[in-house]
Amino acid sequence: MQESLYEKLGGRDSIEKVVDSFYEKVLADPVVNHFFEHTNMDKQRKHQTKFLSYALGGPNQYSGTSMAKVHENMNLQPEHFTAIVHHLKEALEEFRVPNEDINAAVKHVNTLRDDILYK
């Protein structure tokens, strides 16, 4: 049986560390940080850890609203999505995730692009 990307990355503890690094990068980026001005970041980090864990083949603990609904009326543009993906890649690289696995994670995130860039 093939190991999931979630397992390859080290499970929930590792995903939490990646998410923390990811949000440090996002919050330092003026292109996207304004989207989080009124966000409870502790809650956001926990939520994102569950979502990313599930998205990478881990246990389904994600019970959030659909991507389209969550991002509705945010006026997200392609440059915002690109910045977020870039920060995710950087966070994964920081934890020495192999390029092959980073590419697989980004490929999965890209499947959500149309829902996140809500029209």
C-alpha cells in the first residue's frame, strides 16, 4: 500500500509546523495579509491544519464550509492565489520536503483554484 503524502510528511505534528511557518510567511506578505486582519489566527491555524491534513491524504477531521463559500465575496485574484501557493511551497521547502512531494501538494491545492477564486 502506498504511503499518503500526509504520512510521508510526518503526520499531524509535522503539518502543524508547516502551517505555522506558512502563516508566518502569509502574514508578512502585504499582497495577502490584509485578508487575515480580523481573523482569529489560532483558530485559523487549527482549521488549516485539519484541512491540509485531509487534503494530503490524512484523516478527515475537516468539517469546514466549502472552499467556494468560505472565499465568497473576498475578491480574490490570481495574484493572491499565487502568493498563497508560493508561501506553502516555501514552508514545505523549509521542512526539507522533497520537491516531488511539494509538487504533489501544490498540484492538489491547484485543484481548488476555481473554488477559491470565487466568481
